Amino acid sequence: MRILLAIPVYNEEQYVTKVLDEVRQYAKDILVIDDGSSDQTPMLLAQQPVDVIRHAVNRGYGQSMIDAFRWAMCYGYDWIITMDCDEQHEPESLPDFYAAIEQGDADIVSGSRYLNDCRCGTPPPADRRQINGIITEEVNQTLGLQLTDGFCGFKAYRVDAIKKLQLSETGYAFPLQFWVQAVAHDLVIREVPVRLIYVDPNRSFGGPLNDADKRLAHYNDVFATELVKFPNRFNAFGCRS
């Protein structure tokens, strides 16, 4: 079984070398998607034995994910695992994802920071935890899921399964489009626990999304727009039919 580890990065000069040194202990095939970094990240990546997709300008987290999926499809991988590069996702958790993949009973293995009580570092800002809870509950009620963490980027995806999806959301609302399409195409989803680690409470989304109310409204807009694309699967109230 061929597994690709994909890591989106944007201005991660503080973390990228250490993270890549650690993940190479657990992963053979590593792809980094550099989303237009303007710091020393590109230079540091050039010193690493990894494949790199380089965006000339910042195109968004969702676009980095879409590009990673395309790479996995083009090069014949069976699974792709995605993780962040800010030390909030532990490479030591990768064997847990490998074990879940080996069970063969899921198309998506999604990390959850809320399946156990193991936490590290500074607690996440209140607005981020609140929005995660609100959106996760909306996704569960609307799509008939039982997620505990709708926004964790530490995930494993069966490549043959995600070939069915037509993903186009380039920004941070990417998970909302993804969950709708995953359910619409009957993908099997399971969660595995990962530690809740929050290193830098000052990290920002950039632009209008730094405002919590605008961020929540944007997520809801993307979610509602995606539901409308599947009228045979979700009724007028957004509930799974």
C-alpha cells in the first residue's frame, strides 16, 4: 500500500525543518505544498529530501489540499495523509493513522482533538473552539454524522474515494465543502484521537476571517451553498434525505 504524507505550509520558517526531520521517521513519501511563502520557508524546503509544490502567490489552504489530492491521484497512491506544519500535529500520531488505514473499514480517517482529554500548550482562543463546536454540530445534524472535531486537518483519505469529489473551495472553509461531498458520495468516515496542541494563540486567518462573526458566517455560506448542489441527497432544510 502506497501512502503519501502531504503538508501544506505558509511562512513556516520557524517550524518546517524540525517538523520534516521528525516526519521522515514515520513517512517515506512526503509532499510539501508551499502556498506562496514570503519568508525563508522556500530556501529551507530546498534543503529537504521532499517533493514540493510551490504556489507563486498565496492561493489558500483549500487549494493546497486540492493540489495535494491531485498529486496523490496522478502518482498512484492508495492513501494520502494531511497534517499541518506548525507543531500542532504530532508526527508520533502517524502510526495511529496507519493502523486505522490497515483496518480497511473507512474511506476517511479524521483526527479529533476532542476524543480524549490529553492537551498541551496554550488553550485555543475561545472563538476558535466555539466556532469549531458550532460548525461541528451543524455538520452532524445536517449530514447525519457523529463527528467530534469538524476542523482538524490531520486526516487520512482513501485516494479512490476522493476521486469521486469535485472540490473547489480554496480557503479555510474547505472542510465544509468536503464534508458535504463526502456524505453525498457515501464515504465511510471514522475518527481517531490526536492530542490538542495549541502553540501560538496569535496566529491569524488573515483578512476578514480574523473577525469571528464574519468567519462563522462565511463557513455557513459555504456549507449552505454546497448542500444546494445535492438536492437528491439533502432536503430543503439541509437535512440528509
